[in-house]
Amino acid sequence: MNDVKLIEKNYYETLLDDHSDKEPIQFFGEAFLEESKNDIPELSEIRFAQGELYFQYKDFETAIFKWESVQGELEYWAKKNIADAYFELGLLPTAEEVYHSIDTTDLILKTEIWLQLFSLYIQLEKFDLASQKIKQTVVINPDYQNVTMLARAFFEKQQDWSSAIELAANEGARLESVEWFDILIDYVKNGHTVIKEPAYFAKGLNLLATLAPERFEELGASLWNSYFDTPKHMDWVMVINGVIESLDSNQDTWSELSSWYEQSYFSLINGEFLVKEIETIIPQVLKSWLKICDSSRVLAVSAAILSWEEIFPGSIEASTVYKAESYLLELDQPSFSIDTVIKLARDILIWASKQQLQPSQTLKWMLTSIMNPKQYQLLLLGTYESGKSTFVNSVLNQEVLPESQSSLVIVDHADEDVIDEISESQILQVEEVEEQPSFRYQCSYHVKLENDFLKRNELSIIHTPDLIGQDDDYEHLHLADGILFILNANNPITESEIEALTKIAEMKPNVPIHFLLNKMDSVYDEAEAGMLISDTAAKIRPYVGNAKIFAYSPHYDPHSQLRDLSHFLNDYFRKQDNTLGRTTNLLYYIRKMISYLINKRIDKENSLADSIRWNESMVSKVSGAVHQVSDLEIDKVRVMTRSYNNVKEAMRKDLLEHIPTLLKSTTEFIKEDSDFGNLYNELNEEMNRIVKTYLEDKALPQYYGFIQNWIEDCTNIFNEVQFSINEMADSFNELYGEEKLKLECDFKVLDDWRRDADRMTSGMYWENLNIFLRSTPTQLLLKSAGKLLGGLSQNKTKLYNKYKQLIESEDYVAVTELIANKFFQQFELFEKGLDRDVAIFFRNPLAILKQTVDETNQDTASMREELKVMRQNPEYYTDPLTFFEVRLRQNEWLNQKESKMRV
């Protein structure tokens, strides 16, 4: 059968034969009638053809009717066509059901059915089923016309990048098709492939390396770019290493892949990984990089190999090391950039910051100064007699440096005048550069000021300490782009200066050095000056053959002299390329910084251990102080309450002695002519009056005096306590080295006591007591007798005597106790609050001491944890420094190679 005719529903054309001149509908109608007349008619083929014609005329229902009766070899195609008709009628579920009912082994028919289902699912927006069906179609018949293009278009429209990537990769490998690999490369460049694991692309890369090497590099570089800053980066590196290793050793070099190898190598040793995480992968990275690298990076990878092997001996194959050594020895081509060294310096500083480590501020400052490409670093050397400071001040036209300056000072142009004093641990802004005494901590100065000479010449002047014949004289040579040696015209080129020149030539043979003959105003005439310059030049020639001499005096015309000095500096310093020398200087200070940080780690661990021990000691001491102050509080509560109680009891005793006497004195109130009928009431009133008057006029003032004396005694006690606590605080603060503890007691307690004393003794509320009107037998008898007999004169004398006798003989103990209790009621309430008040006095010192203990314990716990981590995982600190050392050695190798090439 003609599959194309069946697919296009033109099978009927094969039955027309020579009857193409007839109208097809009429022809097949007549043929159907004619065949029907046979005993066993074969009508399936005619019905199939009629169905196609009705389909063409969009009479889908009639077409379905015809196809439903088709049997034989056209039956499955008829069913497929029926489903197509339902599809056209919009009866999609019915169409789907019919499509699924067709069970055929005909590959083309099955392909057409699945493509129709694919289209049907798209219309139904069942995109998962559509994806599944097109994938099945591609699997069983990928070469079917446009099926892969159809799949690609669908996947891209649905943004199903995983399926699109798989289609491109599979077809590229199956067909060895560069075009499909180009599609895959496009997916990579658009960021769609990051969802795939790197290993997925290994097969395609291996194929493409031989099929189209330029496409291999493009795909590899694109994948590298997509994985570089992701967690899959290391996996990718391992995949590409495996691919490169499998390639023929005579393959072409790849510049872009070489560049990515370089980036990955440095990203892996930038301090974010531990040695154990990458020590197995780096040797393979370096080997593969060397295998495919282009000429512009061959020295870089060779230096990297030698550096890694130097730090990790035996980790790289001997043949690879030998090859790298050969390249470094044989190749003469520039491959070095100061930018890589600057990046290394910055990476170290960034890492130190993340580790919360304080790098040496002096080294950091020096590195920053060297990394400034615009400023030429002119370093001044000379003895005390050379007049370096005077020269600098005259050039700057202001007094910046003291006459005798023993510190390193760098002077730069800036829009605003600032002077920074720089030590190992800090940078402080100061008013002036000090002449640093020997007992002070070592510091340097960075002077930034607005200066036309510095700005015009893009110059940094580095003033060094005087040469005194010690090794320290030369520690700042690595800051210099060029050296200006200052000589004293009165005594040029002394033995010590010749020794210095010899030392400088050994240490910095490639740094330009020229001379300034200072104090030339002391020379009498031009002839003598010329001879002096010639003699000086002859003396220095054996040590610095090409050196030039500039005659200078701070007393010459400043305008013309500075102009000539500018020409001198530009002619003999600035015209030379200082990149190599500056790179060497950077590497020197980077090595010092790495060494500093290594020692800083040791110092930090020791410091933590010392701090923990010191904290523990301080906790013990402060805890002892807490107990000491608490005991002091208990003691003072006891002393003060006891003394107050003694005052109160003395006063009570006084009251118990005086009140009965006062009450008995009321006998004077009784007269023979008294109204005995009401005398008992009058006596009671009088007794209350006398007691109240006594308490207010004598007892309260007396008690006020007692309390004031007691408060004064307590004040003295509190002052002694505060003095003692202050001594304690001073001792602790001396240990802490700062005013950490300020243990102030609360003296407001005394003010509260004074106020309470005034309130309690300023007066009292007195409610009359039943002093005389108590129901004793004698009192009842006299009260009754007074009422009955008080009116008879002859009885008054007897009542008078009886009342006096009663008052004088009465026992007033009970009533006196009652009066005393009433009097002392508020004073006893005051007494009950004394322990609380004394506690308030001590509250602040105790709270501060306890808080100090808690804070110190917390600080100690934190330091113990930090020390534990440091000791358990030292590699988290040491490994990044090891990698910085590897990068440093690589740059030193390249710098050494560059130096040899320039000789």
C-alpha cells in the first residue's frame, strides 16, 4: 500500500486507474453497485475510498459511516480515519477513544496515530500527555518527517527545557549532527541547561571533540560559564577533566577552555574550600589545563603546577611537572599581569575580614599604597646629616616633618589635609607628625595634603628612618619604585653610605637609584660645586654606575629648583617601566601578610586560652567580691538594727520611768473644793494632757535627737562601706585595665531615713486613753462616793484624801506600757524596714558584680566554643592560607620568569 496516499487520505486515486476522467463520487457509486451484485462482494476498499472522498468534502458523518464497514488490511487505517473525522467534528474525547482502540504494529500508522493524539492533547490543554506522546513518537520513529522539529517546537513553547535539552543532546549524538549540537549550545548560553547534572553532557562532549573541535570548545565553554558560580561547579570540573583526559594527546589547544580552567583553578583555591575537599581534583585540573592550554597561558599553568607541587609534594605526576619545568625554562613570552597579584592581595584582605581577623594595619597600608598605579613611589634614603626632613619640607613648602624623624612617613597629594598615625592594630587621625621617642610603640604616618608638586608629578614621597648601619635600615626598600639617596654636600659618600649602597644593590638590583646632593648653599662657588658633583659621581660609580646627581639647597629659588627637580624625576625615574619592580614589592608584602596571619592564628589561639584562664580567675575574684559584699550587707543590717533597737529600748525605758511619775503628779490637780462628782473625768483628761504634752514636748524631740545620732552613725558606716567597695572596684578596674566597674551604693536611703525621722517626730496624733477611768473596785467606789457624797462639805476632805491616796498608790505599769506601745508604733514599723533599706543601699554594687560574673561566664563560654572549633578544625583557618601561599608561589615563579626575560 501507498503509505503517503493513506496518510493524505488520497488512497482512492489508486483505484481510479484509467477512469480519472470520471467524477470520483459517481465512479465509486457505480463500482459499489456493480460489486454488490456479486455473491460475495468485496466492498471494503470501495467504502474506504468513498470515506476519503466524503472526508475531503467535509461530510465527516458519511465518511465515518463508510469507514465503519471497512475490514481487512485497511481496517486500522479506516479506524484511524474515523478518529480523524471525530477530531474534525470537535468530538475530541470520542476521537481519543478511537485512537486508543487501534492496536497495530504498522510503524507508520502508529506514528500517525500518536501525532494525532499529540495534537488532540494540545487542543485539550493536556500538555503532560502531549509531551509524553511526542516523546514516544520520537523514540519509536525519530526519522519520521518533521517529528523531531515538531517536538523541539513544542518543548520550547512549553519551556520544557529538560525535554528540549534531552532531544537536542540525543539527536546530536544519534545523528552526529553539528546542527543539533548548535541548538544545544544555544540552550546552554540561554541558561536552560543548569537544571541538568554536568555528567549528562559527557557523552556529547566526547563525540563533539572529534566531530567538530571548535563546537566542542564552544559547548564546553558555555557549560563552564553556566556552572561556574553554582554548587555544581566542582562536578562540572570533574566531568570536563574526564573528557579532556580521554582525548588524543595531540589535539588542538583551546583558548577559551584554557581561560575557564584558569578561572576555575583560582576559584577552587580562593579560600572557600578545604584542602581535603579539592586536593584530589586540583592535580587533574592542572594536568588537563596544561594539556589543552593555549600559548598565552602555558607559563601560567606551568607556574601553577610547580607551585602546587612545591606545597603538596608528590601530588602531581612527574611527567606533568617535568613538562611544566620545561615550559618555564624554554618559553620566552609575556604571560604575567600585576592585576593577578593585586587580586591576590585583595582576596587575602577580604578573607581576613570574613574571619574577623585584624590584619596588620601597617602591612595593609603598605599594600594599598603599592597597589595605587597612579602614584610613583619615590623612597628617600640618607643618614641623619643628609637633611632628608628638611628637603621634604622645602619640596612641600610647609613644615610637615620634624627635624629628626625616626618613623616611616608617606606623603601623598589629596584634596583634604589629613594625617594618619598607623600602628599594627589601628589607624588614628592626628594633628601632626611626631618625632617618635624610642619608648613609644612603633608607628608610621600617612600624610595626605593638597600639594601642587606632588599632584603634578603624580608622586608619593616615602621618608624613611635615618640610615644607622643596621638591618632595619632597609626594611622599607620594597615600597620603592625608585630610590633617591640624599647626600650632604658637606660630607658626601661616607663609609656608612657606601655600605648602604652595597646592601641596596644586593637587595634591589633592578630599582633605579639616583642621588640628591643636599645643602649645596654651603659650597662657595660654581667651580667648587662642579668639582664636588664630579667627585661624588666618581665615588658612587662603582656601586651605581648609571646614577645621576641633582644639586639641591632649601635656600635656592624654590620655583626654578622644583621645576628642575620635576624634570630630573621624570627623566630618570618616571620614564622607566616600574611594573615588574612594583609586582616584586607586592609579592614581598603579600608574603609578609601571609606570615603575619599564620602567626596571628597562633596568637589568637594562645590569646583565647589566656583570656579563658584570665576570665576564670576574674569570675573567682568577682564571685568572692559578691560574697564579701553580701556578708558586709548582712553585718551592717545586724549592726544598724541592733543600734536602732538599743536607741528605742533606751527611750522606752525612759518613758516607763517618767510616765508613772507624771501621772502621780496629777494629785496637785485635786483640791478640797473639787467637784468630786465629775473629778474622775477631769483627772482622766488631765492625765492624758500631761502625757501628750510630755510626749510631744520632750519625748519626741529627745527621740529625734537619738535617731539623728543613729543616722549619723549609719552615715559613717555607709561611708566606710563605700570606701571599702571603691577600693574593691579600683582593684578590679586595675586588673581590667579600664573603668569597668563603678560600684556606687545608694545613699538615698539616708535621705529617706531623715525624712522619716522628721515625719515621725514632728508631732503625733493622740487619742485620749482611759487612764483613770478603769473599772477597778477602788475606782468604782470613789466614783460612786463622789456622786453621792460630793455635795456634802464634811465629806469632801475624805474624798480629797482618798483620791490623792488612790493616785499616789496606783500601779501605772499597764497603762504606761500601753502609752509606750502607742508611742513606738510608727518607730517599730520603721525598724521593720531597716533590713530592706540596707539591702537597697547594697543593691547596685551587688547587681553590677553579679552581672559581671554572668557576662564573664558567657564570654568565657563563647571563647571556649571558639577555641574548641579552632582546635578541632584548624584546617578552616590554615587551608585558605595554604592556598594563598600556592597562589603567591605561582606569581613568584612568573615574576622570576619575567625578570629573567627582561635581563
